[in-house]
Amino acid sequence: MFTGIITATGRVTSLTEKGGDLELGIDAAALDPHRIAIGDSVSVQGACLTVTRRDGSCIFADVSRETMAKTTLGELRAGSKVNLEPSLRVGDALGGHWVSGHVDAVGNLRVLALDARSWRMEFELPGALMRFVASKGSICVDGVSLTVNEIEGCRFAVNVIPHTLAVTTLGELKVGDGVNIEIDVIARYLDRLMPSFS
């Protein structure tokens, strides 16, 4: 589990094809090395990956074809900046919301507009997922926990403050870019349980 509070960013150092899958190498020097061991989970752009090996400050993880197809990880290149968060430990602060690292879909940035000192970002999602998005609810975008401010049709809008723009990859987004979206895990389970209450 994660919280959607980005601890650090890293840079992709290598992408190596292995039997149809991909081994992703990331310079994670900004992460606390004591928080990342082989076998640990780490959120990379919102996708939960398992650390398979380390080499100095670099961590490596296997990315399956399923993950590449359902996320933006398959579009990464050497030098790409990525959001990183180690998995939650007992006693850690819950500053964002419960995030599983299981990306539901790739959304697209449709509107980017300055709103006072923050940026208003409007994302488009597949219609089937919009039922899980609630005004003033939580949503995870590229691993970042954000509050939904507005919903219209297949789009939702968030406001991103300058600090978040500076310490995550959200500040580099352009209109048309794809992002990894994870809906609120509580909404997902409530939807699954609701038929049993009717």
C-alpha cells in the first residue's frame, strides 16, 4: 500500500527487454536506501513494482506486458523522470489516501490552465470509471494523491499547488499526455459490495 505522497523522483537509466517483458532501471538516489530492499514494493508513476535487484543507487524492476499495456510505463525512455514512493510501513504518516499501486487506466490531460498560483488540470477517463470519481474525493494521478474538484461527463478536474508541481512529474505534463490513474480503492470495494445490500 501507498499514500500518494511522492517521496522522491528518479530518472530511468535503462530499459531492457527480457523475454517479452521489460526490466526497468531507475536511479533512485533520492530515496532512503534503507526503505528499498530486494523484494520490496515501490510505486513508479503510480504503478506498484517489485525491486528485483540493486546496483548502487539504481533499482531494477520487471514490468510485465500487462503492466506496459495498461499504464504509461511502456512509453518511458532513458532519462525519463518518474515519481517514486516506497511502500507504506506501520507508523508512517497517512498524508494522502489509500493507494494500492494498481493502475485502473491511462487518462489524458485535456486542459491545463493557470488558476491563481496553482494549475487547474482536467483529465479524461474511460466512461466506465467515472462512476468511481466523486467531487472532493481522492484520486491518484501518476502516483500523486489529488482531490477531485469538479466532474463533467468523462472528465474530472484537480488543482495542483506549486509545491506538488515542483516535486513530482506533474509539472512536466502537457495537454494530450497520458497519465496513470488509480480510482479510490474504497469506491471500488463499495461498488463491488453494493449488490449484496440491495
